[in-house]
Amino acid sequence: MGLKKAELARIEKFVKPWRVTRGKGFRLKDFDPADTGGLKSADKGEAKEILARGVDWLAEQQDMLYAQDHWAVLLVFQAMDAAGKDGTIKHVTSGINPQGCTVTSFKQPSAEELDHDYLWRYMRNVPARGQIGIFNRSYYEEVLVVRVHQELLARQKLHPSLVTKDIWEERYDDITSYERYLDRNGVKVLKFFLHVSKAEQKRRFMERLDRPEKNWKFSAADVAERQHWDEYQSAYEDAIRATASKHAPWHVVPADNKWFTRLVVAAAGAGPTARSAGSARTASAAGTGWRMGVSGLGWRDYRRRRPCGPAPPDAAAGPPAGPAVSCGCARGHPARTRPRRVEARLPLPCRPGLAAVTAALVLAACGGGAGPPAPPVPKVPVITVAASDVPIFNEWVGQTRGAADIDVRARVGGFIQAVRFEDGGRVREGEVLYEIDPSELEQKLAGASAELASAQTLYADAASNLARYRPLAAMNAVSRRDLDEAVAREGAARNQVKAAEAQVAVARINLGYATVRAPISGQIGISRVKVGDLVGPMGNSLLNTISAIEDVRVRFAISEREYLEYTARFGTQPRPEGDPKSVPLQLVLADGSEYPLPGQVVSMDSSVDPTTGTMTIEAAFPNPDGRLRAGLFARVRAATEQRRGVVLVPQRAVRELQGRYQVFALAPDDTVEVRAVQMGPRIGGDWIVEQGVKPGDRLVLAGIQRLRAGRKVEPEPFTGPPPAAGTAQP
């Protein structure tokens, strides 16, 4: 049932003070987080009543939105931690059909998302026509979190020339243009900043610590972010000032009192609020040609879709009258005047929505007074649930590396004279890779050889003198002192010869280093130097890397809990009963293909990394054809559990909304039953049902967004592929 004008005006007064459609002069300090719009604690009853009416009207408008199929609504929620975004979304959307609403929470971007522009992942989740979309955090994180933590810009792989001093103003322009684009394509954007005070945030953090049932909400990261409070407030103020507009207004909602926050957000979805926030647009609804303008959640000309019955006085100025027609409802209301042009105004049944569209189409086509025929019983694909044994797979992300990855380095200085291999090819141990100019090294060898010859000459002289002194000393022809000096000179000369020989050996070794050879057999990379480059041990020494890839290693990390669960199940007995090395592993490559040869764990770290809570594992996979190369990102998969007699259903048969799951089952008389279910791990495209479904139950597989509990349907057996085992995802 629609809202009356007085009720709409009553709701509007709670929203207007918080709406920002023009950013010039906006200051966040002008909005008090503890404001309640003049309502006191005693007025909570009135607030709850208005909230309930707003929720009911949102549900009613959702039906019209879906029936029209021309427009979509996007609600964007931004806030500091503990401001109550999740609770507000839960309460305000409590009356909405989950099949027509999607809630998307944006966490840290994935590697795939970082390979695209920063708006890409948000564009993928914009609601379709007839749908309501909710962003729990949004593309505004790119001018909030990224602005406060500017080191995150480096992860977005932007070229340095694109990261200028004006990057935030450029992003404001991008976002404003994007929201204008959405508005011009029928997606109405309403943005909410839940404005919580620093003191209230601290109180809520402490409450999460003090109350055991709320301990799970506490995060040390939230406390760390609190240190940047002033920076975030400045970033929010700049973002709202730069992006507030009539087609995409901001609502700065006081968030210190949750009941008032929810009231304002629900009221912002009411007709006049969204209507005054957006530009007037006219369109044909559901093919009937009514003149309507949609902004936000309401029709622009609300009085033109009022229930049937006598027209209000302010409707007298409508289009010229034509032949009278019956309203077509079951209440026996008197006939209404039919306008000359069907698209100007058509009579509506008493309950606006999809039924109104159907009745209007019948009246327009037949011009009659008979009511609409009963809708046909819909045909829906149905599967019969069966129990099966399912292996549970876990996956971990890892990176390949050679069994040995050896750096090839220059051990002497000089210019590269030649490169004797093909980049990326296979090389054998001892094969010549590089030749460094040996001229200087040859001269050093010649100098060392000359020093050796001189030392040998001196040694020969000293040895000859000693040989003459020994018999003379025996005859006392020379003094004992002269003999000792001759012995010392001979020893010193001999040692000089050894030193000179060592210098010659070093010079020969260095000359040998001028020819750089492969230390192992394997796959060589692309050369880091070219002919003519100067290399040396003190500067540019790294020439290349060789990887032994007959067996490829993959390093990945498992969590502490996964390690403990596995050892609790299998123990730490020697191979093969309990050792993790006995578990066969599968390798899934980046293109989704599965490597055909299994691998196994070859080593485990001795301890858990205290900073990450993970343990590093290294597995080996045979690589006879050289398909695998070092540095590839891949997923390691292992069957960690075998579940017997479980119920497995396709994921599309399950409806999810904010952590709650439902399935549509069929009773013996083919009427729909909506069941709450408890879900287990995901297995590929299917899902394990822990509770709520048993073998033999019939579940609706498609079209569940059009079904309601108790509706009669015509089941059709689904003939697609049966559920298959895959990778478990929590």
C-alpha cells in the first residue's frame, strides 16, 4: 500500500538536513554525529514506526522496480570502523526480497583486480535493471584508504607518469563522471556516510572487548587505523565536497545513535527524498506507457499511480478525458475516466505492483472491464537430492622454482666480448656462456710470471751461496754468523718463489674466469648484459640465472590451523601412513589447466612464521618435457578429507543474503517451501548442505526470484550434469 502525502512529508523531514547535493562549502564539522533530529529517547516509538513504514515501502517499491525493468538502484555505504554499516544494512533491507537485492562487500583487491583499472571490480557488481544493489564500502575507498595509505598506489601498477600531485582531484572527476554515467543509464545512486564520533567509536571498540559475544568483531587492524582518524576525516570531507551532486547525493547520517541512523537511511529511500535528489525522467513502465519519473526508490509522479477510486482534486488538471472504463478490481469501485492517450494515465488496481501492470495491459488491449486472468502455473527445473561420498580438496597459492636456481656472475672485471648461448634455451654444465675481454688479465698473468722468474733467480743465487758456505763453515774458514745469514737468505728466496708461484696461479685462475661457464645443466634465462657492457665483481656482476627444472619445486604456505588439523588426523608417524610427504598433490596452472603429473611434499619449514601464522611447504613435481618454468604462479591442490553420505546441491539453488542461506523445496503437492539451511564447503560449482535438506528432497534450481512460499509450480526434472567433486572453499 502506498504512502500518503502526509506520511511522505513526515519522512522527508528526517532526511533533508542530512542530504548533500552541492559540495561547495561542505564541512564535516557542521554535522553532529550525536544529532537525533530533535527526537528524544521518548520518541523512539515514533522513530520505530517511521522505520517500519519506510521498510515496508521499500519492499513495495522493489516490486514496482522489478516489474518495470527499466531502472536500478545502487546504495553506497561508507563509514569509519564500528560505525554500524552492517547493522544498518540488515535492518533497513529486512523487508526486501533477497532475490532482487545484492549486497557486495569490497575487501582488499585481488591480484586479478589489481591488473585492471581501479573502477573495474565495482563496475562488475553494479545492479541489473529491476534490481537493488548495496555496496558495503565502494569505489570511494580509492580516494579514502588509498589516500591515507599512499603506499597502496604502488600495488595498483600505475606508470609513474600517471601518479601526479593532482591524482586525487582526477579520481574525484572520474567518480563524478562515472556516477553521472550510471544515472544517465537508469542506475540511481544514493550514498550514505555514517558519521560516528571518535569517542563513540572507542566505546564500541571497548564493548567488543568486554562482551564475549562481540569478541569476534574486534580487530587489531581497526585500532591501528584509528591512529589515522584526522587523515580519514579530511579525506571524507574532500571526497564528499568533490562528488556530491543532485544525481548522486550524499547523506551524512549521524551514527552515534544506531536507532536514528537506521531511521534516516530508511527514510532516504522513500519517494519524495529520492525524487528531489534526482533529475526528472519519464519512461514507459512495463510496456504500458504510463508517464513516470523514477529517482531512487519511488515514482516521480506519485499521484498518478495512486490506487483506484475517485481521483483527488489535484488530478483535475490531468490530460483531456476520453471514454470511461472500469477499474477492473474486485472492490466494485466506480469507473474512472480514461485519458485520450493511453500513455498519459491508466487506471490501476488497488494494490500497485506487478498485478497492476498485468491489469493495465489487459485493459489497454481489450478495453474491457473484466479483471486479469489468473497467472499460469510456472514451470521450474527441479533436482532430486541424493547422498554421495565427496572428497574435500584444499588449495594453496604457490610459486614454482627450479630444483636449483643458480646465479651466473662475473668474478672478474672487463668488457663482454661474446655471448655464446641462446636466451631461454637449455645449457649443459661447463658450456661457455660469456667471454670477457682477457687483455688486462693476460697482462697481469705475464707480470706475475716475470715476478716468479725474478724470484727463482734470486733463489738460485741464495742456494748457491749457501752451498759454498757449508763446507767452509765446517773448516772454520767462515764464521758461524756468515753461515746463518746464508741460510736465512736462501729460505727467504725460496719463500719468495712460492709467493710468486701463487700470484701466477691466481692470475691464471682470473684469466680462466674471463670465460664464464655454466655451473649446472638446466634452463637459462634472458641475458642481463650484452656485448660491450662493462661487468665486474664490485658492480654489475649478475649475468644470468640457470634453473634446474627436471624436477620443479613449488613453495606455498599453509595456515597453522591447517597444519594442526592434518597432524591431528594423520599424526606424525613415518612415511607413508602419517607423513605429509605421502599426500599426492595436484598442480593447477594460471590458465586453469591441471598439470598431469602428481607431486609430493619434499620439505617443510622447521617452524611457523609468527608474523603470518603460516608454515612454508616445498613440493616437487616432475617436469620431463620442460613445460614448467621457474616463477610461475600456480595453485597446489590436495584431498584432505573424504566425506561420506553428504548432500550436494548446485550453488544456484541456494539463496544467500548477508550470511543467511535458503533453498526453495517442493512439498508433495508441488507447492513451494522456503527452508533455511546451513551450508558447508563449496565443491566446484556445488555446495555441501550441512542441515536443512535431506536425500530425496526436491529443490528448485532456477527462477527462484519469482517464487514465494506456498505458490504452486509445475516441476520439470533437470537434465544437466550431476554435481561433481571439486575444490573446497569455506
